[in-house]
Amino acid sequence: MTPNDRPAQSAALLGLAFDAEDGHTRLTRGTNFVLLGGSQETHALLQETAIKINERLDRSGRRLEDVPLRELRDICREVVESIGRKR
């Protein structure tokens, strides 16, 4: 298999939460993320985090699969810290 024959890489964020006690099953799908579970508050936090990560990637003109893991960790940390300051 030559480099040109390789299938395109893809990447996705997966968010899972287990604190729901109200019997609801929450599921949110985006272009490159799936979020499942959690209380209403926790699921909303997962949504905000995934959206802000994607906004950061969009501003830099890159896709999730193009970002090195170390840089993605930094982006995630910065997004979580910025959300924490708002609350």
C-alpha cells in the first residue's frame, strides 16, 4: 500500500458521563464528537467543551485529526479552565 492508497484519517472526541439520576438518556452528536450520558448540567458542560474545542480548531484552520495529541491536550486543558472561570 502506498501513501496515496491509505484511507483518510479521521478522529473524534468521545464524552461520557455517569452522574444522571433522573432516568434520562442524553446523547449529542456533532461532526467529530459524540457525548453520552450525564445529568443535565454535566451533559451541558460536555457540550460546551466539545463546541469550544471545535471553535479553537476552526480559528486555527485545522481539523481534529490534524492536531498532534500533545497540542490537543493543551487545547482541552485551556478550554476546561476557561469554562471553569465562567462558573
